[in-house]
Amino acid sequence: MSFFIDATQVRILQLLARGHESKAISGMLLMSDTTVKINLRVARGALGAKSTIQAVAIATAKGIISPLED
């Protein structure tokens, strides 16, 4: 499977993996909640995930994100 997610999508997935909600992430990244949700939808599609939780799990398993590192 090939996929591409950009740096913003990676950062959003990292923050989700650490337990932050999309509304909090929007404030952290200075973007609207809608923009966060759109980026999540794109990342889910790129990773072939059916849910946000699955996207975080796939990204972690593939080494794209590490929930414990910045």
C-alpha cells in the first residue's frame, strides 16, 4: 500500500495519539476545527483507515508517528 500524508496531517495524528481532541488541536495549530477534520479525513483515506483511531494505529505501526515523541 502506498500513501502520502503531509506534515500537518502527521502532526494532527500525533496530537490525537496523545489524547487531544480535534477542537483542542485546532487551537494548538491555529486552524479551524473544520480544517482539522478535513485533514483527518484526507489522512484516513491516504492510510486506508476506516476510522480516526485506525488511522492513528496504522500511522504508529508504520512508524509515521510516535505518540511519545514531539
